[in-house]
Amino acid sequence: MELDKNIEAKIETLKDEVRKMLLTKTENQLLKVKLIDSICRLGFSYHFEHEIGEVMQHILKNYVENEEIILEDNVCSIAMFFRVLRQQGFRVSSNVFTRYKDDQGNFNRKLTTNIEGMISLYEASHMMIHGEEILEEALAFTSTNLESIATQLSPFLATQVKHTLKQALHKNLPRLEARRYISIYEQDPSHIEIFLTLAKLDFNLLQTLHQKELGNICKWWNGLDVPRKFSFARDRIVECCFWILAVYFEPQFSQARKIMMKLIAILSIIDDIYDAHGTIDELELFTKAIERWDIKNLDNLPEYMKLIYRTILETSEEIEQDMTKEGRPFTLKYYIKEFKMVVQAYMTEARWLNNNYVPTTEEYLNISKISCCIYLLVTCSYIGMGDTATENIFKWVSNKPKMVNAVATHCRLMDDIVSSEFEHKRGHVCSLLDCIMKQNGMSKEVAIEECRKRIENT
């Protein structure tokens, strides 16, 4: 405990130094953006949200006009400048990259000799929004050329290029990127020692917190005696806990993670009950019990369902008690509503499987977007976030806005592409691939390509 206090004190001292660096006035705004980029990639930007916002507002005011970046510099710096601005939520035009095209309207071949610039442009291209042709062209240009020259580079640089092509920064998990980038940053001769020390201390302190949270959830999970009482279910508790760190890893969201970890663990068991174990009659009983949401329905269920049903209700009661103490009891009704919808969607899919029914593509998506649990998980993710998540936020999610709907669609499409073969082997309901193949007379390969197009369009 004393060690933790010493580390926390050291972190606070380092944070003061970083804060001074961020707020010190300078004419070199690209350098300031590079500092912010390093802070974000090293994983401790959550300590400086206010300061970063202040710096970015100054940059936006002085170096962006009508959404156009007016700085002049090399492609590496400008691409990073563009990416960081978009990552921070600012609207900036991608027209800045037209300056790197030749007379024929193609990206200049001279760019290929600048590996760092190519990597920076590649990362920036992933910040595209629908219809940005120049960023689509930049992605194709950088992908093709980086792949072709990777084998000609030094081992260190080649490793960076291969990782970038495999997992673009914008699509990576913050904790994984922080762990990876700390090692890379340490090898950079120009690294800032204060940044490196703070990144290591903060990462280790957070990891200790996450390990404690995992230990508590594993204790709860073991209390359910899952391997014996749910022998058919996949034991995925560590995997489920890791997922949550992709949503929020910051220490202030510890309670939110606890709620989410329990929910995902419960959903994992329920998913296996509907997909691989329950009879159609048992599933009908369980669905009705969830719809009624009352412990009195326990006696109507098979023995193996009683434990999970009781756990569901106990978990919701725990949430209700915690939220009532915080003056936010309204959260529970939104949670229960989405939970019921997920189970009803599971039941619809179980009936499809039982009847050997292959729905139309749209019919399938209407149900499977719910059964992939995104609406429920987004709702639940706000429960433990305190006053930040007002009731208006819950109402917004409940109305299935375009943003959340797109995430649900994206998740379902990705899941079906990856898991369809495994799910078929264990007698799962048809996937979107099956629906597309039957409805359009396509091969599996063409159906996969169609799914990928839909993913891009979401």
C-alpha cells in the first residue's frame, strides 16, 4: 500500500511537469501536436483532457480556416496534424492532402521514399468519413506501397510497418497500443524522459487496478460454480473482462467496469443456453420468465436455468441499490428493457433454428442487431458513469439513434464473417452469410465480400 502511495505521488509530480509542457506557449504548433499524439499513444491522455482541449482550441483558431488546415510542412507532420485533430473530434477538411498529388491527380511517387510519412498518411487515411475519396485513395496508395517495401527495410522499421498494416492506430485498443508504443517510444532517441517514466508508472498502476477488478469478478464467477453447473457454457470470464477495457480503462470507471463485466459474463452463459443447450420448450419458459422479471417465476424453470435466472435478478437488484444511493434509480428501467429485448431476440433465433427457417437479409438484421447485445451493452456502459450519464443519455440510446444502430450493424456483420463456420458446427441459427447466399444465389466468398461492403458503409 505504501508503495502504491509513493508511485501515485511520483505520478502527480510528473503530471505537473507534463501540464507545464502542454500549456507553455510556442510558435511551433506541430511540435505541440506531436506532444499530444505521444501522450495519447502512451496511454495517459486521460489525465490531461482539459489541457489538451485548450491547446487544440488554440490550434484550431490559428491554423484552421473554414475547416482547411493552413499549415505548410512535410506529409508526415501534416498527416499527424490532421489525424490528431480528427481524433479529438474537430472537423477538418481532407483537402489538405491534395498538395501531395501530381499533375495526373495521383499521389506523388516521391512520397514512397519517406517511410515515416507513408505510415503517417496511412494512419490519417483511417480517419475518413463516408465519401472522402482522397482518403480512400490515400489508404490504397499507402497500403500497396508499404506492403511492397516492408521487406526492404531494417528489422525495426519493417516490424513497425507490418504492425501498422495489420492494426491501424484508429482501430486498435488503447491499452494494447499503450503497451506496444511504450517499447517503441523508449527506443526513439528523441523521446521525452518525463513522458516515458509517467507512461510506465501509470500503465503499471492501472494494470494493478484492473487485476484487482478481475480477481473480484473471478471470485464472483467461481461462486456460481460455472464449470460444474453450466458445463456446456464457455468459460470466458477473463476474455469478457478484457473486452471492457476497450470501452473504458480509466480508474474513475471502476464501478462501471464491474457492472459491465458481470453483465457480459451472464450474457455469455445465456447465449450458450439458447445456442447450444436449451430445448425449445425450456427456452420458451426462460424467455417468459425474463419478460415477467420476477423471482416468483423461478419454480417454473429447469434446475440449470434457476441459478442464472436468480443471478440476473440479484445483479439487477445490486445495480438498483447502488444507483439509488447515487440518486440515479432511473437507470435500471432502461437496463431491464434492453435485457428483455436481447432475450426475445435470442428466442426468435432459436425458433428459426428449430423450424429450419432462413430469414431474409433484412429480417435477419432486424433481430440479430439486437441479439449481438450492442444496444444493451451501450445502455449498461452508462450506468456506472455517475452524473455524466444523465437520463437524457439513456433516452437517446433507447431510441436507437443512427450512431448506435451503425455500431450494432457493424458488430453483427463482423461477428458473422468471423464466427459463421464455428457456429454452424455447433448447430447455430443461420448467419447473415446464409441469408445473403440464399436470397441472392451467391457463393460464400461473394457473400463475405458483400458483408465487407456493408461494414464499410456503416
